[in-house]
Amino acid sequence: MTWVVIAWCVLMAIWIISGLAAADSASNCAGEAYREACEAGSDVGTGIGVIALWFVWFFGFIALSLIWFMTRPKDRECPTCGERVKKGLTACPACNHDFAATARAPAVEGNPSA
């Protein structure tokens, strides 16, 4: 779910930046009788679009973050016995595997669990 939130933010950033970069009111209003008014209207439209995209990004980010927060696992698997152990416990109640000692131990080369 973390990658979904990151992808959402990147997608929205690209969308907002491309919307700002594509807004060229001078070329959109070439040949218009009221060129200044056309450019001003085009700039206002770009601003409204960017603000609307920002709100879509913000509320989407909030919704995805809540989903991520509510669905993350509340326990972990013991590497010794495979039992599910509640996060925060430093030892497995089934086999007494010490998570704190494992975290403090230096990594041994060739050991895939370290």
C-alpha cells in the first residue's frame, strides 16, 4: 500500500506540473480581438485547474493514507517457529525467540536472515 500512496503522489505531481507547463495563454489567444482578456481568462482557468487537481491530490492522499493505516499488519511472524507475534513484544511466547537480541546481533555474511 505504501507504493500506491507514492505512485499517487508522483502521478498527481506530474499531472499538476504538466498542466502548468501546457498553459500557454499567448499561443491560445493568438488572433483574438480581445487578446488581453483572453490571456487573463486562460490564466484564471489554468489556476482553477491546478487548484482543483491539488484538492483531488490532497483528498486522494488522505483516503489512501487511511486505507494504508487501517490495513497494515498488527503482528509479525517469528522466524524460529512461524507463530504470529504481536508487535511490541520482544520475545515469542511460543518458542521464546528473542527479537531484541536478533536485532542487536551483527550481520553474518552468508546469513540470509540477517
